[in-house]
Amino acid sequence: MEMRCGEKKQLFASVSPDTAYDKSLSWVTTDANVAKVDANGNITAVSAGTCYITAIANDGSGRQASCFVSVKGNLIEVNDA
């Protein structure tokens, strides 16, 4: 996923089967200086760089899924005087 500094997006993940005892997830980032993620999978791009956002099943199964995030710096408009 590509983002710009300051941009916000949301990731979604689900636990199966539907009858699973604990369907809750934890969200983590490999670099909070690049992108932050909250408990609902909402991502905020902080600064240029790359990281992974991972959803981890809280049921002790060790199951997880990750998304690669590339944050680009903001574009700067240059006007000729």
C-alpha cells in the first residue's frame, strides 16, 4: 500500500471460522516513525519510509497477516517567480 505523509487509511482483517472463540485482533507496526496503527486497523502515515502493518489473532494460534506500507513525502509545488 502506498501512502503520503499525513494520509489516513484503514486495513480490515477477519478471523475464521465464524464460530471461533476469540475473534479479536491486535494491530502492530514495524516502524511507528513511518506509520502508526490503532486498535481498529486505522493507519496514519507519519514520515517517508517503509514498514509492515500486521494483524495478529489474539487466540494464541500465532496466526497473522501483514501489509507492506510505503510512505512517500508530500509533493512540493514550485512556482516560478
